Amino acid sequence: MGTTSSDAEWRPHPFSWAPGAQQRHATTTRRWSHGAEVVALCGATVVADNSVQAWWWTTCEPCDVEAHRLAGVPMPPGVPRRRGPTTGGTPVVGGAALPR
């Protein structure tokens, strides 16, 4: 079964990010929606959370490592993780801090 122009989509990498279980996970699931179960690159099955706050969660380190491998990009040494509500940072959107 081939890909038609109506269902083809451009993806720069064979994975996408899907927040769930209080972390940002990477998945090979092409399309997901809020509340859907997705299998992450780390092996966990998580319920996707597409809320604004969820995108500020910390990145799952095993997913990050595997995503870099799939993208053909080495992990940068000593780069601090992104900060979000779960690590003590306060995300700010439009000049206002988001609720935790």
C-alpha cells in the first residue's frame, strides 16, 4: 500500500514529542491527540497530555537519547535539561506565569 498525496506529510524526523506521565516523551506514533495512549521511545506507554503546562515538563532522558540517535545528532555533553514546573522553573507565556 503506497502513500498518496492526500495522506502524505513531511516529517523532519521519524519521531514526535508527546507529553505524558509528567514528562515530555518522544514517540514514533505519527499522529496523536490529547488523551490517546502512545508508546514512547523509552518503552513506556503514556496517556498524551496536550495542555500548555505539559509542554513545560522535563524531557524523558531515555527518549531524548533515542530521539537524538534517530535524528543522527549526538547528545551535547553537559547541556542542562530544560526547566519546567516539575524541576522548579516557572514557565511564562505572554508575560504571565502559568498555573502549576
